[in-house]
Amino acid sequence: MKGSTRLFIVIISGILFTLAAFLSQCASDNGQKPDLRGEAYADETTCASCHKNISNSYIHTAHFKTSGPITGNNLPAKSRARNHSFIYNNDLKIIIETRKDGIYQTAWFKGKEVRSQKMDIAFGANEKAQTYGYWKGNRVYELPLSFFDTINDWGISPGFPSNVVYYDRAIVSHCFECHGSYLKKSFVQTGPLSVAEEFSKHSIIYGIDCQRCHGPAANHVQFHLENPTVKTARYITTYNSLNKQLKVNMCAVCHGGNDLKTEKSTFGYKPGDNLASFYDPNFGMTTEPDVHGNQATLLQRSKCYINSTNLTCTTCHDVHQQEKHDPVISSQKCLDCHKTKTHNFCKMAPQLGNAIAGKCIDCHMPAMPSRLISFKMSAQNQNSPYLLHTHQIAVYPEQTKQILSLINNIKKSD
Ligand code: HEC
Ligand code: HEC
Ligand code: HEC
Ligand code: HEC
Ligand code: HEC
Ligand code: HEC
Ligand code: HEC
């Protein structure tokens, strides 16, 4: 073979090889896009082709929307108001300002601008609260003001000081583990004894997607594409194959409290895994579970959970649907197990009469202030409580008294 022909073949095969490698990155042989999490994961967009109803309803849930880059559209309407001032004290304020390239939190001290950062990432689906992160190199930091839907206004981010503005609280990968589906991180040495986490911006999968809960599904998709007549689920852990504890763990991986120290990333958790192996056994779990973010521990302390065979989170929540937040619908779930007929109905029923309908939650899962989270409003000194429904279903005498007087007042005014 002549030298030039050999060179030609080498060049052509080089080009073909590169092209093949390039194409295999864009789409695998079944036309699917690769997933950032690796080969075990299917292209998320394929789920919709076989699970259309679930996919269509799921995109409206708080899980799906729980984090994302800020586009303006995912911000609460009022938070987009131009040049809103938040007063810390006579000298100090933050202005939320809309500039050409985005929305900024700008701090002013004694009439001078001292710091300004763009809101890049939103955490929180806008159900109760939203907090914001900004990029600095490959790190993310939390901004001093958050938006609280319950008051429809800005407040100081939970845990932030109320006398100085603070822009330097790092948002760690653990936030993304519960508020997102994937992130590639690395550690950089920042001092002789300290390291910081850095993130690869383009590796982030925002929001909670199907495979975050159900685990990697590439084989499942492959099998069902090739075997369209098979109607039972293959190569995916089915919910009904799990015991009660493992079912709850599917939720507890994020709803088991965020004060635990993880030993390995919970992004790797899939249904059926032993959850304890993700945590440092000598850390956390010492404090009382909080109503914020620890529904799993509280529910598991309830007699309803302990003494029934099949009560799990999905008894009351359909995670593929947007929550209705309707106490009447919620109370209906209690009646599946508690009826006069089965002699385990509410002892207060005779006294309450018709007034009991739709009020089970008010007395037995009352809204309580979080111990971990509270917030400060503009120009106010007091902390405002952050209320959540306790998942320890029980008898609460104090709340009962309040609800009773409420009911009696309504009766009187009738
Ligand atoms: C080619 C069709 C097909 C595709 C694509 C597909 N599935 Fe499925 N899947 C099925 C079939 C068939 C079943 C069994 C019937 C059912 O439960 O709907 C099933 C069942 C399931 C189940 C039920 C497990 C249980 O508890 O019963 C889950 C979870 C699931 N799929 C997740 C996914 C996810 C996540 C994706 C996308 C990554 C996906 N599927 C893509 C066909 C498909
Ligand atoms: C990957 C982490 C993760 C998993 C797994 C998870 N959740 Fe959540 N969940 C969250 C986060 C984060 C929020 C807060 C969403 C928001 O408002 O931004 C949330 C919110 C909720 C809400 C309130 C929704 C609303 O509209 O107010 C319910 C109810 C809930 N989760 C139930 C469940 C149940 C049941 C499971 C298990 C089947 C589960 N979650 C699994 C992270 C998770
Ligand atoms: C927050 C966790 C979570 C997310 C996110 C999630 N699922 Fe589920 N999924 C569950 C749980 C829990 C069950 C079992 C529900 C039950 O049987 O009560 C389930 C059941 C299913 C089933 C079988 C039962 C049924 O209703 O047909 C399918 C199929 C399914 N999921 C597909 C999906 C798809 C597709 C997505 C994304 C669009 C998705 N899931 C997102 C937790 C989740
Ligand atoms: C162990 C999981 C976990 C970790 C870690 C975590 N969160 Fe959450 N977060 C949740 C859950 C679950 C909720 C919903 C809580 C509830 O309603 O009880 C939530 C709620 C929120 C909300 C309010 C959203 C709403 O509308 O209810 C914001 C904002 C938020 N988290 C931001 C953060 C930030 C920022 C970090 C990191 C500093 C973080 N979270 C770390 C699980 C977690
Ligand atoms: C899956 C069935 C189931 C569901 C759903 C359920 N419970 Fe229960 N509940 C039980 C069982 C079982 C017990 C224990 C009864 C016993 O020990 O005799 C119980 C006990 C209780 C108790 C007594 C608690 C105590 O500490 O003494 C109250 C109050 C209660 N349930 C209220 C509710 C309310 C309110 C709801 C709805 C939010 C609810 N339950 C939903 C099964 C259930
Ligand atoms: C017996 C019924 C029941 C069970 C079981 C249950 N929840 Fe709830 N959950 C409720 C009710 C009622 C609310 C308040 C609903 C509302 O505001 O619409 C609620 C609210 C929530 C919220 C929003 C926070 C709040 O306080 O408004 C989260 C998050 C949540 N549940 C997660 C879970 C998780 C995770 C599990 C399993 C460990 C679970 N729930 C089991 C009834 C239940
Ligand atoms: C005004 C508050 C209030 C409301 C509303 C209420 N309960 Fe109760 N419930 C109580 C109190 C207080 C007790 C304890 C009474 C006692 O032991 O004498 C109780 C007891 C119970 C018990 C335990 C019964 C037993 O066998 O010991 C159950 C189960 C229960 N309630 C379920 C419900 C359900 C379901 C609803 C909604 C249909 C409901 N409750 C509405 C206050 C309330």
C-alpha cells in the first residue's frame, strides 16, 4: 500500500471513529438521549410515551418544580415586583431589582450600594417558600432574602442574621440531593484543613424526576420497547414488592429530616435499598424530629402506623398529582380506617355532631411551628413562625380546645 493511501485510510477511519463516538453520545442505538447519571438511567423523556397520564400530571407537582434555574416564570408573581425594598434597620436595606440580565438582591448601607448578586437558582416550588442561590465560579451561595408564600412577601432567609446582610452561606450538594435529581461535584482544598464543594454547572438535573424516586430505568425501558405485549412491569422495583418500612423509605430519603450527616450521596438511593447505610450512624437522630422535613419519623411514631399493616405515605398522598391541600379530602382518608361501625371512631364524635366533618386534621395532625425554621419580615424584630402539619397522628388537648371554641363560636353566630 502506498504511503498516501495508508494515510488516507487512517484519516478516514479517524473521522468515522470520531463521528461514531459523537453520534453514540447524541443518541444510543434505540434513539434515546443519554442521561447525565450514566448508562443505567433511561432518557427521562421516554417515560411519557408509555406512562402518559402520570407524566402529564406529574409536571404540576411541587416535587417536579422544587428547584430550577431562574427564568422569571418560576418566581412568585409578587416577588417579581420592581425595586421592592426590604428594611433591616434605618441604615440597612436590600432592594430586589430587575436589571437587564436578571433579578438582583442589592444591599444598601447608609445610602451606598455595598453588594449586589443575581438570583440564579430557585429552591422551593413556591408552595410555602422559595430561597435563592447565586453562582460564584463553580460554587453556589444562598441569598439573604427568601420569599414566603404564606405571607406573600419577602423575609430574611431562615438561619440568616437580622442585623447584617450575609451573602456567603454555601449551598451544599445535600440541598440538591433532596431538591434535585443529580449533580456532579468535586472537592477543592481551600486551606490546610478545609475543603469546599464545587459543582459542574451542566451536570445538574433540577427538580425531582421519575428516576429520582423509582431508580435507574434503562433496562426497564429497553425491555418494554422490545416487548410491547408484556403488560407487567419488568426491570424496575415495583412498589407492592416492598415491605411497609421500605415503602416509607422511598420518601424518608428526603422526608426523614435534613439534620442527618450523609456518608454517601443519596442520589444513589433506589427503592429497596437500606437507607441507614447512607448515613453516619454516630450523627444526628439525637434531636426531636421537626415538623419541617421529617414526616417519616413522626408518622412512624403514630399508633395509626404502628398498629396497621398497610399505612404508608401513599395512603394519603398521590405523588403523581398536585396536592389539593383540602382538609375535607384529607379527613376522608381517616374514615377509611376509623368508622363508627368498626368501633374505632372519634371519642369526641357525639359531642361534635356534624361539626366533625372535614376537621380530623385540625385536631389530630395540627399545624405546628417548626423549631428549625422561622423567618423575619421587613422592619420587624420578632420572628414569624413557619407552620407545618405534624405527622404524629395523636390526641392534642390544646388544639382540641382551640378548635372546640372555634366550632362553638360558629354555632353561636348561626
Ligand atoms: C415502552 C414502554 C415503557 C416505557 C418507555 C417506560 N415504561 Fe414503565 N412500565 C411499562 C409497563 C408496560 C409497565 C407495567 C404496567 C404499568 O404498571 O403501567 C410499567 C411499569 C412501571 C412502573 C410501575 C412499578 C410498580 O410499582 O408497579 C414504574 C415505576 C415505571 N414503569 C417507571 C418508568 C419510568 C421511570 C420510565 C422512564 C424512565 C418508564 N417507566 C418508561 C412500560 C414502559
Ligand atoms: C428526592 C427527594 C424527595 C423524595 C424522594 C420525596 N420527596 Fe416529597 N418533597 C421533597 C421536597 C424537596 C419537597 C418540597 C417541595 C417544594 O415545595 O419545593 C417535597 C414536598 C412534598 C410534599 C408537599 C407537596 C406540596 O404540594 O405541598 C408532599 C406531600 C411530599 N413531598 C410527599 C412525598 C412522598 C409521599 C414521597 C414518597 C413517595 C416523597 N415526598 C418523596 C423531596 C422529596
Ligand atoms: C416522589 C416520588 C415519585 C416520583 C417523582 C414519581 N413516582 Fe411513580 N410512584 C411513586 C410511588 C410511591 C408509587 C406507588 C404508588 C402506590 O402504589 O400507591 C409510584 C407508582 C408508579 C407507577 C405504578 C402505579 C401507577 O400509578 O400506575 C408508575 C407507572 C409510575 N409510578 C411512574 C412514574 C413516572 C413515569 C414518573 C415521572 C413522570 C413517576 N412515577 C414519578 C413515587 C414516585
Ligand atoms: C434531607 C432532605 C433535604 C435537604 C438536605 C434540604 N431540604 Fe429543603 N426541603 C426538604 C423537604 C422534604 C421540604 C418540604 C418540607 C416540608 O414541607 O416539611 C423542603 C422545603 C424547603 C423549602 C421550602 C419549600 C416549600 O415550598 O415548602 C426551601 C426553600 C428549601 N427546602 C430549601 C433548602 C435549601 C436551600 C437546602 C440546603 C441548605 C435544603 N432545602 C436542604 C428536604 C430537604
Ligand atoms: C390504614 C388505617 C388508618 C388510617 C388511614 C388512619 N388511622 Fe388512625 N389509627 C389506625 C390504627 C390501627 C390505630 C390504633 C388503634 C388502636 O391502637 O386500637 C389508630 C389510632 C388513631 C388514634 C389514636 C391515637 C393515640 O395516640 O391514641 C387517632 C387519634 C387516630 N388514629 C386518628 C386518625 C386520623 C385523624 C387519621 C387521618 C388523618 C387516621 N387516624 C388515619 C389506623 C389508621
Ligand atoms: C394519614 C394521612 C397522612 C399520611 C399517612 C401522610 N400524610 Fe403527609 N400530610 C397529610 C395531611 C392531612 C397534610 C396537610 C395537607 C394539606 O395542607 O393539604 C400533609 C402534608 C404533608 C406535607 C406538606 C407539609 C405540610 O405540613 O403541609 C408533606 C411534605 C407530607 N405531608 C409528607 C408526607 C410523607 C413523607 C409521609 C410518609 C412518611 C406522609 N406525608 C404521610 C396526611 C398524611
Ligand atoms: C375538636 C377536635 C377533634 C376533632 C375535629 C376530631 N377529633 Fe378525634 N379525638 C379528639 C379527642 C380530644 C380525642 C380523645 C378523646 C378521649 O379520649 O376521650 C379523640 C379521639 C379520637 C380517636 C381515638 C379513639 C379511641 O378509640 O381511643 C380516633 C381514632 C379519632 N379521634 C379519630 C378522629 C377522626 C377520624 C376525626 C375526623 C372525622 C376526628 N377524630 C375529629 C378530638 C377531635
